Amino acid sequence: MSIEPVDALRRIAFLLERSRASSYRVKAYREAAATLLALPEEQVPERVAKGTLKQLPGIGASTATVIEQAVAGGIPDKLAELEETVSGPLATGGESMRELLRGDLHSHSDWSDGGSPIQEMVATAMEIGHDYLALTDHSPRLKVANGLSAERLQRQIGIIDSINGALGDAFTLLKAIEVDILDDGALDQSDTMLDQLDIRVASVHSKLKMESAAMTRRMVAAVRLPHTNVLGHCTGRLVEGSRGTRAQSTFDAKAVFAACVESNTAVEINSRPERCDPPDDLLALAIEAGCLFAIDTDAHAPGQLDFQAYGCERAVRLGVPPDRVVNTWDLPDLLAWANP
């Protein structure tokens, strides 16, 4: 067996990301892959033969070893180790739901707080079998996450159009946003910009400790807006991870989920292990209320697009009807729902 050096580096990065390794560990492999992609193909074996790989920017001892072993026609030791130790299923019990999913409606690129270019997110989504991916970089108010101004979002829309033009019918990158829900329930982007998008995920990122009645009014107002398609990570909780833990916001879940049903807004099942949002008890309430759902990864790196396994396990275990999961729908039906 053999593998191209760039593919070996990308696969190592993917496996590290899906196993929740630190971004520092992953960065070296992604940077080395980008360096090789910028070189004429014949230069790689030439540099291996001359021992000059490490003279290139972004290539150190570990990544040079991976490249050398791939050029020699073998499977690099680092890749073989990761395939053996971390490539297995992330969760079991949700396989039937995962097979039905056509795409992911919540992902981030390096345009906001993600770690990889748009093109790498697209390539990975295609590799794991998606038909579509919504690129939902943050809105302007979330400055800590490099939220997109209207001008930057307009530029991103142009890039997405170019990518889709090149891909044809093979895959669709959806023009989308994770838009902040402001204190009064309004959305943190103009109607003019939101009109140009395919999907809008609305999420609370500020004042998460707001008093329950006020938070309920805020969320109900947001999900009732015509532009809101998906209510993202509704409680805002963190249950583990490098950012520590955070208690969930308090609100009248029955009132919020009733508003979601009335407005045809999907409740996100956020698959990130540190979020696992909504909690099981609230997810059960949303099922009982008759809500639609979107099983999303909230991926900030390509390997995290595999996190859907976690959300699918919860959906199956708690009895989410597959036909109420909007990203099991084919693209025309999804777009007709999101833009009636």
C-alpha cells in the first residue's frame, strides 16, 4: 500500500482532530500539507533525495518523516499508529441515523474562529460522504470569534459561489451564518444579508446567565423571525473540555420549543462533546413538542465533521424521528423549508 504525502498529512490531521487532539499538534500537519500543495509535484521526491525538506516553511522533523516515508511507497508510521488507535467509531448506537444524514448545517472556517480554509472543510465533508455543508461563520458582534462584517460575508458569498461553480453537482456548499441572538431577540446581521443566505443558525453567545423570563422572551422572539432556520446549542452549556464547564442557561423550554414548532424552526442537536446540547431532558421535551431537528457538528476543524456520530447516538437513543431531522432531507427539500 502507498499514499501520497499530502494525503498522508491531511489524514493524520483529520484523525487528530476527530480524536480531539490539541490544535497545536494538528497545525504542523495542516501547514506541511499546504506547503507541499504549493510546490511543483516533482520537487517533493527531489527534496527527499537531497534531504532538504526541512528547509521549506512549515516542515519540521515529524512532518518530514511522514513525507519521506510516503515518498518511499509505504504508510508513514505516524499514520499507521493513528489508524490503529483512534480511527474507530466515535460512538455506537446512532449508525442508522448517520446513514440517513445528507449533510451538516453548522461549521466554521478560518474566516471566523475555525482552524482551516473553506476549501479544506469542503474537501473533508465530501470525503466523509456529505452531499452538502453549511458554512456558518460567526456574525459581527462576536468579535472574539472574528465575526464577519456584512462586507466580509459578502466576499465569502462570492467565494462560495465560485466553489460551487467548480464542483457542479458533486457537492453544494451552502451560504450560511451562525448569527448571534441579541438581547432583545433580534439577529446580528441585516435582513439584506440574511436574504442572500441559504441557511441561518441563530445562537445565544452573550449574557447566558440572563434571568429566565427575559431569556425566554429573547429566544422566542428569535425563533419566530422568518430568517431563523435553526436554533443553535440552545442552553449554551459546556460540560467538559479545554474551556472548562459552564452551567446551562435557564428558560421556559416548553415555550421556546412551542415557538419553534409554530415557526417551523429546527432545534439543533449540537454534537460537540463539550456541548452535548440540548441536555437529554430538554431534547425529550423538544421531541414531545413536535420540533424539527438538525444534527450538527459545530465543527471548527475538518476532523470534527465526524462528530455527528455523537449527536446521532443521542438522537436514536432518545427516539428522534428521522423524518423530523432536516439534514436527512435532500437539498431541494431542505432549501424549500429554509426559504419558503
